Amino acid sequence: MKINFLRSKIIQIFEKHKLSKKHSKVCADYLIKAELIEAKSHGLTRLKMYCNRIKKKLINPKPKIKIKRISSSISYVDADNSIGFVSADIGVAQAIKNAKKTGVGLVAIKNSGHFGLSSFYAEQAVKKNLMVFCFTNAPPALAPYGAKKSLFGTNPICFGAPTGKTPFILDTSTSIINRGKIRHAHKFGKKIPYGVALNKFGKITTNAREALNGTQLPIAGFKGSGLAWMVDILSGVLTGSSHGGKTKDPFDDFSGPQNVGHLFITINPKIFIGNRYIKEIKKNIKLIKKLPKAKGFSSILYPGERKNNLYKKNLNKDILIPRKILQEMVELNVVK
Ligand SMILES: NC(=O)c1ccc[n+]([C@@H]2O[C@H](COP(=O)([O-])OP(=O)(O)OC[C@H]3O[C@@H](n4cnc5c(N)ncnc54)[C@H](O)[C@@H]3O)[C@@H](O)[C@H]2O)c1
């Protein structure tokens, strides 16, 4: 489907679900962005889920989002159960504004929902020549090290830095793969990679349904569990949002709004070394890229480069939509 046509259809679907035109456009753009960087787990496959939650009044389509000023650097956003894309979009814009004024921006968001990929927001700060950290919590998927039961989300850690060229954007779950990839595999009857999840009996499984009912494995064992815990503290405890396994799963927990928390930290990279920053980061990247390559590697990529290349490659192409998702769009009663 042509990107512009698809965008207009997604906007119609969200408007039909009572979102304003402005908010519908924000959501459509992020869903399409996920498709363009081939993060199918966070693209159109989630449209039905967001609409379901709006219909069940668990996402507020007309939120009154409040931004409280705590200092010139610090702001606190109450998202009023808005769809996560919209509150995160507002939150990162505020974090950018704060850092432009003072050198550092810190924005906490409470009462939000699933916001897609952290890189969406990191990219905006990097495009304004800022470094950035983005944190968000997510529903239970990982067992804390030593526990039998899932409690932490796949809680991503995202860091971005301007490089003078393609942004450096490391955006990783604290689980080996993100949960969306497992949901996507389940939806399309595919297997998941070996070694990323256990079934409910604690055995490695490649069956997506079993993995969803079991537990995902953290990156690097107890270290990943610790990082997921850190994100739970930063985006849950610190922001006054759900934490300790209380974040609701957007797909199958309809007992209330998700109350997801996000935290954005923006930093002017010139605060210590001034204009030398760009020279130094370029030097840093050049040094690493020039290293002798390991067997099977023709180049060393930094985080964010691959997705940027995919985006450029796909930007002028049509988006292929699987029949199952087209059918969902028909059921959302817009695409005829
Ligand atoms: N909103 C949520 O609740 C939520 C929860 C978890 C994850 N997520 C999102 O899921 C995505 C992470 O998914 P994932 O954990 O499966 O990771 P991934 O495999 O998609 O990528 C992880 C990181 O590794 C980098 N990378 C990949 N290949 C590389 C290579 N060859 N060389 C150098 N770097 C490379 C990527 O740029 C990225 O920064 C993130 O965008 C994250 O924000 C969202």
C-alpha cells in the first residue's frame, strides 16, 4: 500500500475511535515509522490492540495532558491515560526545550500507555543536537534473577547521541528479544528463536504461545535482570507510575489503564567540551570502525546505523501489509 494512502487510512481509524486529528496523525506516523525500519512487532500489527483499548475506555482518546514545571530543567507530565505515542511525543519535546535552556532536561511521564519504540523519541532529541536517554516500563515478561515468575517488563534502555551524521541510537530491550517479536510470531504462526524464552515449566521453547505463557530470558543473565529492575525504578517508581509487575499488558489485561511511566533525560553534549564534541565523537567512531574485522564482517556498524539504512531504503516503497492485518483494518471498519 502507498505510504500516504496508508497514513490517511490509519488517521481515519484513529479518528473513528475518537482521537483528535492531531493525535491521530502522531500515532499514524509512529506506526508507519516502525514499518519503515522493519520493526514489524511495533507497527500495524498493534493497531487493533490500541483501538481495542480505546473502545474499552482504557486509553483516553481525548486526554487533558498536563505539564507541571518543577524547575527550568525538570518537568512532570500527567498523560491522563493518553495513548503512549502522544504523551511521549509531548514529553520528549519538553525535554528538548528544557535542555536547550539549561543544558539538561529531565521529564517524567505518568499515566501513559505503550509508546512503541524508544528510538522514535531519542531520534527527535538527537536531531536537535542533544544526547538522550529514554526509559519506559512494560508489562511482566521477565523473571527477576532467582525468581520463578515473570515480573519485570522487557523494559528497554535507549541512548542517543549526535554524531554529525547518522544518529547513534542504542535501543534495546533488557530481554534477549522484545515481546512484540513473540506476539508477532504468535499471530503469524511462526517459531521464535531458540534460547530467548522458557515455557511455564522452565524449559526452553521456540513456541510463541508457550513463551507468552512462560517467561522471557534477560540479556546477560543477572545483569540483564538488574538492568530491567533499574528501568522499573526509573520509569515506574521515580515517575509515580506502575511498577513491581503492576503494568498491565496492553493485549490481554483489560482490568484498567496501563499506567506506564516514561523518563526522558536530554543533555547538551557541548556542556563540558564545547564545540570539540563533534570532533571527538567522529574520532571515536572512526577509531572503532577502522578496527580489523572479525570473520564474516565487512564493516562495524554502530547502533542505529542499520535501522537508518532500512528507513532510507524503504521510504519510497509501498508497505506490504499481510492479509491478516488488512482484515483487522477492515474490521476496524475503515478500509473497504
Ligand atoms: N514500548 C515498550 O514497552 C517496549 C518494550 C521493549 C522493547 N521495546 C522496543 O523494542 C526494540 C528493541 O527490540 P530488541 O531488544 O529485540 O532489539 P533489536 O535487535 O531490535 O536491536 C537492539 C539494538 O541493537 C542494535 N543493533 C542491531 N543490529 C546491530 C548490528 N549488526 N550492529 C550494531 N548494532 C546493532 C540496534 O540498532 C538496536 O539499538 C526497541 O526499539 C525498544 O524500544 C519497546
